[in-house]
Amino acid sequence: MKNVITRIILLVVFLAGAVWVNSNLSAEFGKLEGVDATIGKSNFLAGANRFMAQVNWMRLLQFRATASEIKNPDDSVTQALYRRYDMITDQDPFMALAYEHGGLELATMGKPGEALKLLDKGMKVLNNNWKLPHYAAHISSFYLKDDALAEKYLKSAHKIKGHPFFIEMSLVRLQAAQIDNEPVAVAKLWKKICLPTHVDGTYAGSDLLEYGGEMDSGRFNTKAHRKVIELLREVRAQAAEATGDEKKILTQKARQIEKIIKTIMPKGHFCPHCFAEYKAGDKHCNNCGRGVEVFGVCQKCGAVADGKYCRQCGTQIIKKKTTKKKSAPAKPVKKGKKG
């Protein structure tokens, strides 16, 4: 009997200690997430709720393992899953993992509406977590086919400080799809993110490289640049097949896109006709076959030399300097004599 009482007392002490630790953790997590950890309750009660959320999270993992064995889960299974995620996020409002996993899982199980409801709930509390609106945008576009709603969520993610650059890429791609019949407007959209800045004008930094947006020397988004070039080739191809007024309109649009490309050209050697990049020693573009200005060739033996000296004869390679023509000063206008 004494052993049973001792075990009960130890269990009570353990649970009280766990709740006390969780109450302090709740306050600390609240500071990190930028929200009030207590949510109008005492720290002790918030800690108890957080402890129960962790217990229910483990129970949820067991439930998910059981549900995954069901080949065709019915509506009762998905509703039970939603209620468990909803209960856990009630107990611990800033358990980001529950919102993220719950939103994606419910969407894949054919419940995009419940998924968005859960993510919306998380966004009200975790307003500095860009993943929640990003996942909501994906669900809106992929499962609900609602691009307007997806754009709304992406704009919310884009406002959050520290979001990765692929949020901009997704936003521009979505906006471009909505005006697909306006190639010049689409080119202007892609131009916004060709340069190393976010849509809002802030510097993008190295997150282009980290999150899949290719960069040139860490300063240029070449993926967006290629999108504009591909757009130009499509318009040129359409103009080649068109006739009459339509041909004139498409040709004019192609020229406008050419001007856009020239304002965002990165460092390097590009064909002036199709804007494809070419290498040292190339005399013709490997994309369109037209002649290009040769560079990186030894002036003495003609071998390709991309360094300071030729590997064949040792001659120093002199790089051509491009000089801008100075405009002639305007001539003074002679005033006529008064009669």
C-alpha cells in the first residue's frame, strides 16, 4: 500500500514539474513567436495546456499511423483527424508544426476546405510564419483551382519579413498566368525579379541561391531572365506565322520585349538576335545560327584563350575596351539682327 501511495505522489510531483516547465516554455515560445503565450490565461494553465497538446500530439501520431493503413478512408476518418488538429492547436496556439502538417495532410486527403480553416486559424496567431500562407496558397491553387485566393495568400506571405525568394517567383508566376495573353505585361512582371531585389524593392540577397532561384555571381536571377527570353521567342514564332495587322502587332510586341531584355541583361556574352549565351571562340550562335562578336581568342595564333595568356603560344590576351561615343556639343544658336 505504501509503495502505491509513493508512486502516486511521485507521479503527481512529476506532472506538476512538467506543467511548471511547460508554463515557462510557453512564455518563452510566446516571445519567440511574437504573441502572448498565456492567451489571456495564467502561465501555469498555459503550461498545462501545452503539456496536454504534446500528449495529444503523440496520440495523433498513433491515430495517423492507424488511419494510413485504411485504403479508402471515409469522411468520418478525415473529420476525426481535423478535430484532433483543431484540439491540439486550441491547447497550444503556437504549435506551428500542427498547422503545417495538418493543413497539408487534410488537403491530400480531399479536405482542402478544412485544411484552409486550420491554416487560417494559425495565421491569426503566428503572423510571422510565412509557411502557413504559402501552404494555403498552394492548396488554393492546386486543390481548389482558385488563383485569386492563392494570390491573396501569397501576398500575405510576401509581406512577412524573412520570407524566401521563391515566394516572389510563385507570386509572379501566378500573376503571369492570369494575363497570359498580354506578353509585354508578363515580361514586365518577370523583369521585377530579374534584378536582385524583392517585389517590394528590398534586397533579395543570397536566398535566391538557397531556395532554387538561380543567380549569376550571387547578384542575378537567371531563371526569371530565361522566362523573359522564352517569352520573346514565343512571340517571335507567333509573328512569323501571322499575317497582316496581327503580324504587325506581334512584331511590335516582340520589339518591346527586346527592349525589356536589354535593360536586364547580366554580365556575359549574349547573342544580340536571340539573347542566347555563347562561349569564347564561338563565331555563330548555337541557338539561332547568326553571327556573333567573337571574344576570348588569341590575336596571334587564333586559339581560344579565356585567361590572361594564350595556352598555345603564350601571347598576352588584350581585352577590347568598349568606349561610348561622345556626343558633339550643341552649336550656339546665332541671334538674328533686329531690323
